[in-house]
Amino acid sequence: MKTSGLIILALALAGCVKTIPGPKIDPALSSLIPPDTILLAGARLDQLQKTPIYQKHLANRTVPLIDDFPKQIGLQVRRQDLWELLLISDGKQSVVLGRGKFADEAEPRIERPGSTRFGYKGYNLVGDEREAVLLVSPTVIGLGPTPALRSLIDNKGKSTGPPSNLAEQLKVMPAEAVFWTVYGGGVAKLPFNAPGDMANFNKIIASIQSGSMYLDLRTGINGLATGTCGSDQDAKSLYDALRALAGLARLAIPQAQPGKEQPEKGRMLDGLRITQDSHKVNIHIEEPEDLVSPLLELWLGPAKPK
């Protein structure tokens, strides 16, 4: 075949490849998502560790999101060997899946004191009837309630990835998002009793039919959180509640003194912009790199070497 023919064939084949926008979910994890999933949350740790923000602010400090998973599954795993985390929830039970290099041999050696090893449909679990670690492969491990892990195995091979309502929300996110969440509705109230006027949040939360959030850490902290309500009025209630919270937070911050810069916390609030678009309420996140360190201290506490 002539070179021109090869080029035409290559272009034709490339046109048949379907590129799915949004952050990527590793196929080894995506194939385990049950059809009744209402919430997914992902962390692309391999991509995160390539960002200047990680290298400058996170590489040498303890980060629970990254460091706790290996401890909970009972393995010594280097950060660079943990590539991706995926939380899957049906609104009642949640499972965390990890993708990474967990063993050089055929099966990781899980060490969890007091746990026993048992099998289910050809897969090994380590734990008890309440909670366990599921050994899917040398590069995929699950952690969660044992009944939920068994259900995950029951559905393996039947999954086509995220349910359509969650997949649609993922498509509008940038592929570079390192943290993301999509929610398809189903949680009727907050998992705790809110005090005073905050109790109204239960009603507001119930009005959210779907939601999403992502963070992009290539330059500073940028992202978008969106809640879609059942009506314009419900969205207005959510918008007003969030604006009220932001106002209370701003009142708690000392005012800038004449001739001095605005306090860091005030600048952090300036990086959060709340808008309403019909049924949707958005929180736009635009925090510059010079605020990353104080934001991390606010979120994670004072830096402690890992």
C-alpha cells in the first residue's frame, strides 16, 4: 500500500475513535462502578504529583487523602505508586477503590491486625463481615463494608462505567481536573443534626437533584461546584443560603487596616464567587498560587513533614 493510502487509512481509523471529554477514570476502576451508583468522587494522584502546586506545597507534607488509604488497607505503598482513588456510593454504603502498584508478586500481602482472609466468587478479601479489603488484582484494591464489596464483585463484568446522569456531568469538566465529584441525587438530608437556622439546610440539600465539583491545580486552585435544583425557587433558596454563609464568614474576618493589605482569609473569600443560573447554583473557585499555602493550612492544619 502506498504511503498516501496508509495516511488515509490512519485518518479514517482515528475518526472512529471516540474521545470522551472530562477527567479520565482508569478502565480497571470504571468497570467496577455499579449501575445504582449515585455519587462518584475521584482523585487523579498521578496527575496531581506532576503539578507545580504539588511539588511546591504538598510533596513534603502529610496529606490524609493520599497517605491514609495505604494505612487503611494494610500496605506500605510509596506515594508515586498510588495512581488513582475512586469513591463509589449508592447513598447507603460507600467503597473506595485504589489503583496503583500494590505488589511485585501476584497478590499484595495485606497486613491488618485481627483480620481474617476469606474468599468470595474467586476473589480474596481480608477483614471481617463488617469491613474488609478486596483484592481485585495486583493493581486494584477496594476498601469498604463487606456487603458492598460483595455487591461490587456481583456486578463485575456488568458495568458500563458511570451511570449516564453522572457521565454527563463529567463530560463538562476539564480533563486536567485532579479532584472531582459528581452526584445524581438521592440523599434526603445531611448526615448530622444541624443547629438552629442551619437545620433548614436539610430542606435545601434535599432540593438538589444533581451536583458536581472539580479542582484544577495547574495554576493556583481553580474549580467549579454546581448544584442543580428542582426549580428556580429552590435554586434561589440555595443561592441565598450560600451567600448568607459567605457573609457570616466575611464578618468574622478582621477588616484591613489603612495602608495594609487585605487579610489572607478575606482574599480567600474573594476567590469564591456564587452565581445562580435558573435551576443551577454555582460556586466559582479562583484562588491564586500565593494563597495555596494558607489555604492548605486552613484545610489540613499546620504543615507536618511526611
